[in-house]
Amino acid sequence: MVDGKAIVDQDKCLGCGRCERKCPNEAITITLDNSSYVDELIASFEAYVDVI
Ligand code: SF4
């Protein structure tokens, strides 16, 4: 919290989007500046699970 407002630590945020889906006031929106981020994230998951 900073000055009574929640902030996201960009260095720790994984971009999972849970906060966007859960916020009842639609106060947060997730955008990805790096268009290859999703592909990189999926590739990292595929070592542990089957991604379909
Ligand atoms: S996108 Fe995920 S990791 Fe980032 S702030 Fe929201 S819930 Fe936390």
C-alpha cells in the first residue's frame, strides 16, 4: 500500500492476471508489453505440465 492505494511490484508480478479477475471494482487491468511473454511463459510451464 502506498498513500492508501495498492500498488503492484513490477519486479515480482508474474502477470498471472488473478488480481484482474478477482477485483470487484475492475480497478486493475493486465497488459503485456512483450508480445512473446505468453509463449515464453507457456514454454516454461511445459517442463512441468502438458499445456493444451
Ligand atoms: S498479475 Fe498475478 S502476480 Fe501480478 S499482481 Fe496480479 S495476482 Fe499478483
